[in-house]
Amino acid sequence: MPYSEPTDLAIVACPGGEAFANEVLTHLRHMYKHRFTLKSDVISKRYGLEKDALVKQINLSNDIHTSDLCVRGSLDKYRTPNFKVNTRFTYFANGEYKAEILDCIRGKDIYIFQDVENHEPIAMNDGKNVMSLSVNDHVMGLLVAIDAVRQAGARQITLVLPVYPYSRQHKKKSREGLTAALLGHIYESMEVTRIITLDLHSREIVNAFSHTHCDNLHASYQIIRELAKVVDLTKEDLVVVSPDTGAIDRNKFYATGLKKPLAMIYKERDYSIVTQDAKNTNIKSIKLLGDVKGKVAFLADDMLGTGGTLLKAMSFLHEQGATKVIAAISLPFFTGNAVEQFDEAYKQGLFFRIIGTNAVYHEDLLKREWYISTNVSGLFANVITRLHHNQSLSDLLDNRSIIDKLIKVSTPEQA
């Protein structure tokens, strides 16, 4: 029985990815128990066996096939798998990292979690030090974790990266590196079998791999679920607005799924100016293709850094007469003083809500009235179990059918 202890599915959480990994683990434990119950119910009925006797028989089989003498736990009850691998990360004074795998993982299917945009204080060195780590720190932590897992004899290595690091450096314009592809080549050289990520900044990144598979997940269902709680999708006059030309495909998807009109903001930029923060951007003028007057404007983008582009777009839509401005961000970085800038814009009534995912770990942001966090850990847990048990991902990668069902039944009372 593959849904109880022992299992060869195991999770290694880097310091930055610990919070997200723990949420996914909660879903995994619940899912495995649910599937075990369903399967044992069906088999007991099909073969005319008492369920208690069947569960005991399954546990006997697991005890026989485990490499240990037997599995710890009850003989006649479900044994919850212990997915998480005990790992020690050491951060030395000179900035070097070391990862140590404290459990046997030989022959296991390992999923390594890392959130490279987690800049919250993190306990390191067995809790002796608390520090905020940079993207580069997190990337190095990921690399030493991959190496430690590989040296420990893992059968297969999958990276769970809600944010793919350096994803904005994917297109060569002059004498510059393709860092997104460079990291891909490094992962591949370290025998990484698969990468699971969320809303890649560019599809071109997938083409950087020769052998490693890259599963690019989308948070559209989770975002629409939250949108349906703050807007009556059956009554409100809503228009989907693409914040720029680069986000047109994403917002066309939402417009099609919601069956709403699509508008677009066109921005004229001065590329001699480098964006420093939310106020000082390189946008010189903005034009709107479409109409938002007297309507709820909903716009979606993949990531939010300093937030200057989004703030200008939301302020512009407010000036154009939108009754409410709601934005959805798959990867809410909120770097620099972005949170304070959005606090000020919210006080001025320039926007109503921002919907973000928990793919990036934040603490202070969750306290904001204007911010709504939607949970994508269940989506990642579903993908992991299906991959581990060689099941199809089609309906998780293309979620238009479940979005359509959600739209049909969504009202503020039912949401």
C-alpha cells in the first residue's frame, strides 16, 4: 500500500523553504490518510474482508517489505508517513553554507523546497543565529542541499521552487548573461530530475533544459476563488485589464475564464532610467485601450517587486473612473519600501484589494487590510503526490474546467 508508512517519498526543506514545506506537508498527510481510507474501503468491500483485518494485513505487508526489522506504530491502525527529512544547515561567519542530511534517504524520491524570496528572519545554526538571507544566500543553500541529497544516495531529486530564481534574466539584449538558463544548467548537471515552480516569468526558461522536466503551475483557480469572495461575479460590472503588453496572455486567460471584457494599459517608458523604488520608475506616460468607467477593474501579473508599475497602473485606473481596482499577483515580493508605498496608496483610495499567494513567505504583509493571501500549498501537494505515483497532471496544469465550475456557482454567500 503506497499511502502509508513506509514511503519512499521524502521532503528536504531548506531554511527559506521551511514555512512553505510545512504547509505542503500538512496537505500531504491529510491526502495520504484520505486516499488510504478510500482504498481500504474499496478493497474490503470488493474482497469481502473486514476493514480492521485488511488494515492489519497491509501493515504486516509493510513490515515484511521495509528494510528495517519493522515499522514503528500500531498494528491495526493507519500509519502516517513521516515525509520530512531531518536536515541541519550551517551558515558560517564568512558566508559559506553546509547542509547535512541526518536521516537515511538512500533510494528515496526527494523533493527539496526552497523559497528564494523569503527575506524574513530565519533561525540558523540550530537556532543559535537569526538572520535575513538574500536571494543569492538562498540559491547557495539550495545548491549545497542538492549536493548533500545526491551524496546521500537519493534515487531521484525534484526541486520545489515556488519562485524560480533569476527568472527575469531570461532574454539576452546585449553583453549580458542568461542567468535563468545558467542556473538551469547547474541543476541539470547536479542530476535534478524535475523542477516544480509557479508562474514562470517567461516560458523561454523551460527551453533551457535538455533532460530536466519543468512543471510550471498556475494560481489562477486560487486567485479567482478569492476574487469571488470580494466581488459578486454574477452581478458586478467587471473588466479585466492587462497592466502592460507582457501580461496580455495572462489577463486574456482571466477574461476568457470570467467571461468578461479585456482592456489593456499601454506604458511609454524611458529605458535610460533604472527603476529604484515604487515612486521613481521609468514610466513616462500611460494610455488605456478599453473602458473602466463605473466598473470594477481587475488586473493580474506574475510578480511584484518594488510595485511602482502596479501603483501607477492602479492610480491610472482610479483616475479613469473605476469603482474598485483589484490586483492579483502570483509572486508578491514587495521589495524595498513597497509595503509602505501601498499603505499610502490604499489610504488615498487608489485601490481596493491585492490578492497574492503564499508562494513567497511574508509576515508583516498578512496584517494589511488591503492584502488577501491565497494558499497554493494544496496545489503543490497534489502535484507532488501525482508525480510520485506516476499519475497525470493534465487537469492541474490546465485548470480551465475547474475555474468554469467555480464561476458557475460563485456568489459572495457561497464563496
